[in-house]
Amino acid sequence: MKKLLLFLLLASLPAMALDYGISVKLNPKGKTISGTETIVWQNTTDTATDILPLHLYMNAFSNNRSIFAVESGGKHRGNRMDVKETKGFGYCKIIKVLVNGENAMDKFRYISDVPDPESLGVFWKDEISKRIRPDKTIGIIRLSKPLEPGETVTLTITFETKFPRVFARTGYWKTFFMGGQWFPKIAVFQGKKGWNCHFFHYRSEFFADFAHYTVALTVPQNYVVGATGYLKTETKQGNTKTLTFSVDNVHDFAWTAWDHWKVATDNWKHVKLFLLYPPGHEGTVHRQLEALKAAFSGYAELCGEDYPYKKFTLVDPPAQASGAGGMEYPMLVTGMFPSILIPSEVRMPEMVIVHEFGHNYFYGMLASNEFEDAWMDEGMNSFGTAYAMDRHYKYDVDFPFLKMDGFDEARMGYGAYKGPDFPGKAAWEFSPAGNGYSNLSYNKPTIYLRTLENMLGKEKFLQIFHTYFTEYKFKHPTPQDFLTVVKETAGDRAEDFVRRMLYTRDKIDFAVTEATSRKTPPFLGLKDFKPIHHDREKEKIKTGYQNTIIVENRGDFQYPVSVEARFKNGSKKMFTWDGKGGWHRFEFNSTSPMTVAIVDPNRIYACDISLKNNAVTLDPRTGSSMNKLALFISQLVQMVFNISSLSI
Amino acid sequence: MKALKSVIRQHKLVTILYLQELALFLIIFIPLASWFHAAASRTYFGTFFTVDFFPEILGKGGGVVVATTFILLTLLFFFLFRIFLMGGIFDSLMGKYNGFPHLLKESAKHFYRFLLLFIAYSIPLLILTGLTAKLTGSIAHNSPNQAMPVIMMIVSRCIAIIFSIFFSYWHTGARFKTILEHKTRFSFAMKGKQFLGFAAYQLISVLFLLLFAWLSVKCLTHPGTGLMIAGFLVMQIGLYGRNLFKLASYKLLS
Ligand SMILES: [Zn+2]
């Protein structure tokens, strides 16, 4: 009965149980944005709550002792925190809080001011080490009486956000602004499991509920603005203008403003595309829009549905604000085109665009918890990136002499990883050494999912992603949800493979350990105790080669594998092995000598951690790429010597 | 043209410089090629050369560090040896080539003077080009225009080339003076017409090399053993030509 009542109650609610109304003004000189926001939040769970935690992430940049600053050492993807000037820091200051219209400022505390913050149960106990005092990236509002299931609360918050000199996703450079994580945002309430509100960590990203947003941004007249949502109105007042955006069903709102932005537009099916690029990047517009459209098509194929919103903005930040690049927000992402000299054969800017767009599926619509399960957005999306890039371009690096696709990149990254971790961990639980977080959250899922695709066949594999997307879009899927879809769609073995990828260090490594090809010697001695008579002419014709191939399974998965022998006359011979028993010997005769023995010649096991041992070459070629590489390096040294001895 | 003709007549001097560069090539190429073959030609990469070659072969066992150190030390030695050889080369450019042993003897005589001149002219050149790079870099950094880094890079390189030609001109003049007077002599003399001829030969020499290097890369990046050999030969022609024009620029000042 109680459940039925709750159901009726939920059914009668407005479309969105969370509504943000934000009205702010940008002060380009002070690098601040200030104003008020109204959050209408409804308790849609069956559990009451007496607190409301807020994310105040800009406080991660307020000093060099925040959890983010300590964990990152003030560095993010090669960009550095500007600690020399106070101007370089950022913050999000709460000025006033009203709860249902009544002043509740005395009920508000930054988490650093809450005695015994662990007792609130909003973050994980192991999340912060003793040496870092809780910072101010979480704010807590205590309610005077618990908010019961189905009840709604209205918060009116006056706040000021100061942007840091951009180095990690959000901030300013001169008059450029990238507004990410810029407003107080309510955490996710999970009923009996309590609040899910993590600190802002170096590695982790974000987690929030889907909401309706209305955001009014006041900026100087000459600024060009790009933002999440649809532009509803634009009004002018003196030398400023106010742009109002609104949108349903997104879990974050980001914007950018700059007086130098140039705008290019295009369309993909029903979606209006906007590219905001800096002056000087005119020549890259075509490349960027092509990549964006390739991403739309690639992810639509992978997830089985087109991007549902009617607008999308791609931001190409200036190189001086490269820290803002390569980040995802709903309906708006930032790419990165570090130099106009990047040749069209090096598709790294394209890859970043495809990746960041892809997050509108894996994070934007499939809103998994980025703090706790980074592989669910980064890992699945890195696979999606490689999939979409492969589908449209084939290669990420595409020179006649060197080709590399997204799966190659991921395999090489993961192949170098020697640490103790696996992907199924919270972002801060990875050992800081050895790039564990990026190798395990991005690279490992990419090549393991590619392996799964090869093992199952494309159709069955896509069925997994189509089902996963249909069932969990606009929800918060968990790792178990994905595993269940894998099991129900593709069976136990597929589920076992994905589970072991996530929670063990099990690997795949097939190797050819020995290959020989010898002329069959003439039959000498006695046969049935009588001397053998030789018909030399006849034997000459019959004499062929005796070949041996020994393959080993050095990995942890006992999967079948094929083995190929290639011969000098161009012919091939295929064998299969069930992969069991550690190793296997193949013996066979041939008329032409064997030149190479290869295990897994079709590269089904894309996650095989070493390619070097996948073949034994018996007949190395001379004019080989190795000689050319040595020649190229030596000539380069010669030329460097010659040119630099200009005046000698 | 007169300078070029007389250097062609003294082609043995060009050959000496080129042979030094060929020796540099062989010293690098033989160990590199042997390393690659020993490590990989019997593996997967002996049949399929993929990008995995780099992490799996080059990235293992600190080979790259050893190779880089070896290359840098070799380069340092070759620079010193080139400064050494230049004493004999300049002596021959002023008079005539009297055989390699004589050239070496003259080289030894002038080595420390030439080394001092090299350092004396290189340091201000490095400081000036460094300052230019810093200035152009800061202009690029402060401009919202993303073409500015490229424009400034070109400007900075052009200025660096102009500085280099000036310093090379003075350095060359000083070297001839030093040979003539048998003691270290500096020169900051400037004869307009002679300088223009010097600059023209220097620029031609660099452009000649860049053109042939580009052709060589074109050959090397396409499959085939024949093209590999062609790529090598084209590059060597470029180097020989560059040395020829460079010596012609020096000859102008003799
Ligand atoms: Zn990502």
C-alpha cells in the first residue's frame, strides 16, 4: 500500500524532480560570475533526509591544499596551476541561502567546518587521507525538519564564483571564459544508500541528477556565448546582454564566453551544430566538423539511437587555454586543436572531438557514476571513440609508412602497465604510480571490448550496447547493470570475460615459441630389417619440408585460437587450437618452406598484450621497414649535424 | 660564380667534409640496424612492421636511452672534429690543397684558435636568437589569433637565419685573418657586396640540402628496397652539394 501511494505520488509530479533557475552576471575584469540560483528538489526516494549536500567544485582551485591540488600536485594533463598570483586561484562562495523562502545561512556549512564530517555519510570513508583536511568542495545545508519521500524543497542561493586561471577544465585566460562546475549543484540522493556526494578529486569527474535548467547569463555586448541548452531569449541592457538558455533532461550546464570567438554552423540530421573556434583556426573548421559528424554517426550506430537533443556545441579553445580542452558537458564539449600545423594524417584533434562528443552518450545520457566507476564512462567511451574513428577514418595516424588506430594506441598503453590495479575501482583508489587510472579506465576496456566484439561478431556485440542504451538512457546505470545486459544478450562466457576484465588482472597472451621448417631427409638405414632401395629421381620430386610450430597460451583465458603458417610460394595453412593445456605442437609437411608462423593471424584477441611473440619469422626480409627506420634516423642525425654546423 | 668554380676545382676539400658526414652516418646506422635486426627480425615485426615495434622493441631495456646518449656523444665528437678540420680547410682555401697529412698538420696548428673563435661567435648568436625566440613567443602567447604562433615561428626562424649569416660571415673573416696572422684574430668587418654574395651562397646551400632531404623522405616513405637505396643516394647528393656551396661562400672571403 505504501508503495502504491508512493507510486501515485511520483506519477503526479512535474516532469523533472529537479529544477535549476540560475541568473548570473559575468564580471570579466574580476574573473567572477555572481548571482542567484533557485533549486527545486524533490525527494523521489522512499527515505527521508535532513541534509542537502551541494557540490562547490570551484573551491578545489582556492589554494594548493585542497584535495584536488594535493592529489594532482597542481598539474592536470600537462597544464600547471598558477600559484604565483592570487588572481590565478578560484572559488565558489555561498553568500546567502534561503530554504523555502526562509533564511538558512546559519544552517549552511562548508564541509571543512563540519565537525566529524564522516558521520554525514555523504562521501566514502577511505576517500581522503589523513594528511588532507576536508576541503570546501562540498557544502552542507541542514534542514530544520526532515524532507519526507515525495516532498519538495526550494533553495535560493546567492553565490559568487571566481574563475581560476584555466589549467584543469574550467577557468579564464585573459577575456576567455570556460564555465564548467561553476554553480552550486545538489548531490545525488540514493534513498537508503544515502547521499552520493564526493569531494572534487584529481582523477574523478562528476555525478549528478537529470534536471530542467533555465540559465540567464549576463555578459558584455561584444561577447560570443556557447552553452548547454537552447537559447530562448536575448535582451540588451546598456553595454551588456542577457542570454537565457533552457533545457530538459541534462545533468550539468556549461558555457563559454569570449569576445574573440568565431562561429561556424552545420547540421547533422535534426541537430544544429555550432563550432566556436578562435581566430586563426579557419583552416581547421572543415576537419573539426567532419570529425563531429563522424562521431554523431558512429555513436548512433554503436548505441542504436541518434543523439536526441536538437543542438550541439563544439568549443575549440585557444591553445593558451588548452587546460579547458578535451572535456565533456551535456550538449557542449571542448575539443583541442593545439596547432594549425598538425597534418591531416595525424587525427588527434579529430579523435578528441569524437571522444568528447561520445561522452554525451557515456556520461550525458548513460549517467553512470564517474567518481566510482570511471570505466563506465571513460572506458566504454574510449572504445566508442576507437569504434567511431575506425568506422569513419580507419586510422588515427595515417602515414603511408606508419598507421595506427585507436585500438593500437590503447593496446600499447595497457601493454606498458605493470601495476596492481584493475578498472573496477573508484577514481581515487588507483595507485598513483604507473598511469594506472588512465590505462585501466580508458585503455583496458577499449581493447577488451574490441576483443569481445571480435569474439561475438558485430551484430551480437552491437545488440549488447543497443540494449544497454535503451534500458539505461537518462538513468544512473551501475557496473552490475551492464554485466546483466552482457549476460542476457551474449551469454555466460561474454559476461565472465567482461567481469574478469573489470575485477581481475587476467590477460590474454598467445605466443609462437618455436617454428622450424627443414628439408625432409631421405629415408636411410633398414626398413623391416632390409636395406632401403632408393629411386633417387622419384625421391627428388617427393622431397618436401617438415614443419613444426609450438604455440603457448601465456594468458589466463582458455580460449580457442587459430594458427597460420605461410610458405615461400605464397600459400597458407590454417590450424586451430582450443587454447587448453598450456601449449600445443603442430607438425606437418609442405612442398615449399615455411617463412612465418603466426598465432591469432586475424587479431581476434585485440587485447593480446604482446604482438612481438605472436609470430616467428623464419625468413626476414632485407629492404625491411627496420632498415628504413635505421636509415632514416641516421640520415636525420647527418642532416642535423650538417645544418647546425652552419658557421663551422 | 668564380668562388664556386674554384671550390669545384678544389673538390677534394668538399669530399673531406662529406666523408666526415658519411662516417657519421655509418657510425649511427650500423649499430642501429644491427640492434633492430637482432631484437626483432625473427619476431612478429620481421613480417609485419606495426607501430607496436616502438614500445615492444625500442621501449624495452633502456635501448633508446643508450642509443640517444651514443648519438649525442658522437655528435659532440664530430662537432669538435669538424672545428679541428676547418683549420686545414681554411688554410687550403687560401692557398692550395697539399694533401691530407698537410691539412691535418695545419688543422692541429689552428685547433685551439678555431675553437675559441667558434665559442666567441656562437655565444652572442645563441643569446640573440634566444632573445628573439622569447620575444616572438611572447607575442604569439598574448595573441588570441591561433595563426600567430606559426607566423611568429617563421619570423623568429628568419631572424635567426639572418643573425646566423652575419655571425658566420664575421666568423669566416676572423678565421682567414687568424690563418694569415698565425694568432687568434676577430673580425666584424662588413663589405656590402661581398656579404651579399656570402649570404646568397649560404642560403643556396641550405635550400639545396632541404630540397634533397625532402626528396629522400619521399623515397623512404614508400615501400621497396630500390626506393630505399634511392632515398639514401639523394640525401648524400644533398649533403655534398650543401658542403660545396658552403665552401664557396667561405672562398669569397679568402
Ligand atoms: Zn573521456
